[in-house]
Amino acid sequence: MADINRRVADVGTSVSEIHETLTELTRELGAYATTATEANTYVGVETRRLQQALDALRLNIDEHEERTFARIDERSDEDYVERMNRSADAPLDQLDGAVANLVNRAAGHEGFAAQAGLWFNPPVTVELSEGTGRIAGVNERIVEMPYAFGALARLKPPARILEIGSAESTFSLAVASLGYQVTSVDLHPLPYTHPNLATVVGRFEDWESEGQQFDAAFAISTVEHIGLGAYGEPVVGKSADRGAIERVRRLLADDGFMVLTTPYGEAGVTALERTYDDETLADLLAGWTVIDRRVVARVDGLTWTPIGTGVGAAQDEEPAVVMLIAEPATPV
């Protein structure tokens, strides 16, 4: 029994020691937890402080960048204006190349004037470059306009004139200014007016002419485009040109005439225009008598020259233009 009591006492002592040890460990764990919490709290505070400092620095950088680029943009605008003004006042030999490109673009068929509906397809194209300028091209207008005015001389003001397709030309304005009574028909409105000029905006085929009769009709580089849709109009078909010419015939007075200019060479049709040869031109002018016919071909980018007036002229030349005056062969 004494031995058992001793062993029980020893176990009690061991349990007591274990309890004390657990108590000590609990205290140490508590202290560690407190330290860890405090450490985490410190880290969190420091992290937030650093994040706030970074946000403030980023904001400061953004504001500085914005002010810097604003000054750069302002200076760039000032430099741009100064550059433009300097170029405008400078002689040709000091022309800036970039400014020359801007001027060329502005004056072209897709430039600012064209976007405003103020491009009139000049016969001579001038191209500027750094310190110089040159004639870059001569188009068919160089012969079409003189031919049309020559035909106009057959009539005296105030003869009644019809022009079909006028928006990229000053022909109607010039003829009205000479005292003729002009009616212009085009898909697009004309950018000019005149007391002697009446304008019709729309398709020639749809125009209600209300019984008007004309002493002359001019279709300058127009019939080849009619009905193909190249200018935003509905696509009518390949024979829309013949329908338009027939309508011109019905609109002419008994002694009236038509002036027609079109591309001439190997016959064909593209999305933009038709090109006529003798056969297709004869088909187009069925019911008409041609009283004057000229064919002019482009020799190079700057030169156009007559190449004959008879049937078959310029069949193998490209590009070329045929210009003619025709009268109705039979009463309408």
C-alpha cells in the first residue's frame, strides 16, 4: 500500500508539473499572440501609410505630366501657327515641304474645298513641293471647255441652255454670266447662283421638265457616268446613257443642238464610266446627225493633241476624248 501511495504521489507531482508547464506555455502563447497582433497592426499601418504616400506621389506625377504636356501642346500650337504664318509670307524658295503637301491636299479632288462642294476640276493641276512648284498634269478639260464655248457661239443671248452634270464645273455660271438663260441639272446642288441660272437637283432621268424647250444642251463628261452609281445615284444599267440622250432629243427646240464629250477608245464599261468606240458611239447617237466631231488624245501628262476627225480615229489611243455637236435627225 505504501508503494502504491508513493506512486500516486509521484503521478500527482507529474500532473502538477505538466499543468504548470501548460500554464506557462499558455502565457507564452498569449504573449506571442499579442506580439504578433501588434506586429501585424504595425505592418498594416505602415502598409497603409506607404500606399497613401504612393497615391499622393502618383497624383503629383499625373498633375506634373498634365501640366508638362499642356505646355508642350500650347507651344506646339504656337509653333504651328507661327510656321503657317511664316510660310504664307515667305517666297517660294523658302516654302516648307510639309506646308506644300498640305496645300496640294487642300486643292485636290478630295481636299477641303472638295469636301465643301467647291472643287471645279481645273484643266491644269499645279503641284507644290519644298521650295518649288510645277504643273503636275493636264486633263481633258483643257479641250472640252474651249470646244463647248465654241459651240455656244452658234447662239446669241438670251438663248435657252441646258447643262447636264454641272456640280464640278463653272460652265453654267459662265454661260449665265454671258446673258444666256441656263438650266442646270445635277445630282448635287451647285455652290453658286446667278439671276440667269435655274438649278435642278436630282437625276436627269427623273426631272419633270414641264414642257421646257432648249436651244442647246451640253453634256460635258457626263453621259458616260449616267446610271452606273458612281456618284451615289441608283444603278440603272448599261443602257441608261441611251435613255438620257433620247430625253435630250425630246427637250430640244426644232433647231436645237447637243454638245457631247465622252471618253473615246476601246469600248468598255467600268464602275465609274463608259468608254465609247465608233460602234457604241453610233448606237448612242441613233436618231442624231453629227455636224462636228473632234477627237483629242493625251500624248503625255502635259500634252493633248487632235488626232483626227474621221470615223476610226484614235481607236488604239488611250486616253482620248471625242467632242461633237449633233442635231436631231428626225422630228421627235
